[in-house]
Amino acid sequence: MPNNIHIYVFSFNRGRYLENCLKSIQICIPESSITIIDDQSSDGLTLDVLARLSQTCEVVTLEKDKFDDKTGGLYTNMNYAMYDVIKRKVKYVLFIQDDMQLVRPVTNSDLQRVDSFFECNSSSVQYYPCFFKSSNMLNPDHWQLDESGTAYLQDINLPYSGFSAVGIFHVGRFINSFGELNNIERDIDKKARMKGIQKGYAAYPFMMYLPFPISYRNRKRSFLHKFSERLAGAGFYPIQLLEGTQSKRLFDRNPMDFPFAEEFLIVEGLNSKTKWTFVGGVSALHNQGGYRSIIGRFLRLIG
């Protein structure tokens, strides 16, 4: 697999998360080819981690004057990565962010599933290898298993059925379909859907966001932002690698039983929570229900 795919990790001021992400890649895809694109981090721990990781993988920091309020320089960095990977002459690229990790070994069978998906879906650009979130209400009527049996396709009329910022991309199709990316994910997704492009959601996922993360807005953590995340229980919650019975249960299930993260993944300290949040700031409160949701709505009004 490493010879056919290059991995780009997008990083900003979350050193512990970045280290965990890289460790998971090195365990789950040994000898993989990795480039870290850092978005001009200033945090001391993150800079130390980047210096240490630069001994084993490429680290790139792009100079830029303008940043998006929500995503910083992510899309500029993604554009760089996609054109950089053309020179590497690989078929696929994996985009992963520092608050994510791989959760099980990636095998030749996984790559065969990726190949099968793109062969059966000639207009598709992206294979999304993440687990589903229980916070997202899924109507089975809006989903179907694709012809290869490796991925779910969502109703193309629904948001984010065509594009998201992480996952495995078919390099040639990406360039032909999107060219340069702008800073608004929903606009890119809309463009994809207008072209009839559907994203494949892996039936047997191997990657996920860390739950209850810390986050940044406008490259900062305001008092209100930090207060919201503290009340929501945000912190550093790495995911245990799937093995044994946990892994067997993922592969033995009926593929039309959606693979929700909360049902298959184990995170120390979160076993009692039946629904996790994967967003930061006020949204982390708003998504949890109960009194936290009420506080989140209030903070959103005054913020």
C-alpha cells in the first residue's frame, strides 16, 4: 500500500494530537510516505513535536498572509498537497488532520476495497474511510451500498454527499474535477454534487476524528471558546486500536448496519457516553443536548 499512496497530515498548534496521529499512521501503515503540512504553528510543544518528527518525515510550512476565520490556511495547504503529490506519481492521496488517527492496521484488502470503489464509481473522487457519528441522524432511505459492496453512497441531493476535506482521493480525478479549492467546504461539496460526484463512505472504516477535541477559530482560542470546550469536556482522548473481537465485530456485521464510532471504538474516559461530539467551541456544547445544549444556544446568541 505505501507505494501507491502518499499521506498528508495537516497540523496547527495541537502537538499532542499531531504526535498521536503520526504514531497511529506508523503503526497502522508501516513504512508509509508522509508529509506534514503545518499551518504556521506558534505553540512551543507543537514546534518541538514538529522538529522531532522532521527526522522521520517531511515537514512543510507554507508562507501565507491570509487565513480563513474557521479553517485557517487548510485549503491553501490542501491545494499545495494535491499539486505536490502529482510529482510523486502515485494514484491516491490520503488527507488526514492532526485531531484524527488511524484506528486499525490498513491491509492490502483495504486497498483492494479502495480500488474496487473507484473502478465501480467512475465519477467518484473520494473514498471516506471514517466511522459514522451518532450525532448525525441517518435515514437508511437516503443511503445505499455501492455495486462493489465496499462503500455507502448518500443521496446526491443531500449536503456533503460529494466532498469533505479528509479521506482518500483519486489524484487524477481530483485535479480534473476540482482544480483549485476555495475555503468553503459546503461550496466545494455543492460543486461536486452538481457534477454528479458522489463520495464513498467506507463500509469497513479505519480512520476517525478524536472525540471532544480542543479547537481553534480564527487561529485563536478566545475565552468564550475555551469556556465552552471546558464545559463540554474537551480534552485529549486518543482512540484505542481495534483488535481481536472488536475488529472481528466490525467485519462480521451486516454491512447495512452503519459503523458508528461510539459502537465500535474504545476511548478511555468516555465509555459512559453514548454520543460523542467531534466539533469544538460552542458547537461542542450545542451538540450534547440537555442543559449543555441550552447553554450552547445562549452562548451562540451572545457570541
